[in-house]
Amino acid sequence: MMMKKCALACALALSLGVVGCSSWTEPVLTPSTTFSQIYSVADVRDAIFKACQNRNWLVTADEPGKISANLIVRSHQVQVDIPYSATGYTINYVSSVNMKAGGGEIHNKYNNWVNNLDHDIRFNLQKTMALKN
């Protein structure tokens, strides 16, 4: 009888763990980068455009100091705004489709996608600086 209770308790704990992991949501990430060296606004804009192109983000709006971009992956869509200046930029979540967004949480793939975009922007800026020196 004791073994049955122990086995039942273990099975319940495992099933709760699996259910908890199946949501795959995390707090919405908002990468923000401030530069220790000054770039031109054109350098920052170009780095963002190249990163978007490299990661298959579609730039939907380009106005002075702000780029809007969408990413569509299978049935998932996300939209971000990227305000920028010569001293930094931020990737802000705007909206999504099929990403389990709500209450400041979103599917963890969103965070992967914006992390990759952020990494590529910083990489492009480092390349720009290296070419200037």
C-alpha cells in the first residue's frame, strides 16, 4: 500500500512538472543597448537594417529615430519597434499573433528571436567601427 501511494505521488509530481513546462512562456524581453562609443545615427540605422535582413525580419516602417519590423515564422507573428539614436537603441515588443502573449509573458521563442536580432545589431556596429579604424 505504501509503494502504491509513493508511486502515485511521484506520478502526480511528474505530471505537474510536465504541465508547468508545456506553457513555454517567459517575461517579455526588451533588449536595450547603450554605446560607450558614439556611432552616427546612419551607422546605427544601417546596423539595424542589416540585422533585420539577416534574421528575416521585414522592416514595415522607417522613420527618423525609429524602425518597425515584423517577423513571421510558420503560424507565429511578432512586431517590434526599435527606437534608436547615435548613443543606443531598444527593441520594444508591440504585438504578436499565436505567441501566448499576456500579462507581460510571451512564448520563449520571441525572446530567442529578439536576442538574435540584438546580437546581430551589435555585431554589425562592431564591424562598422572596425572598418572605420
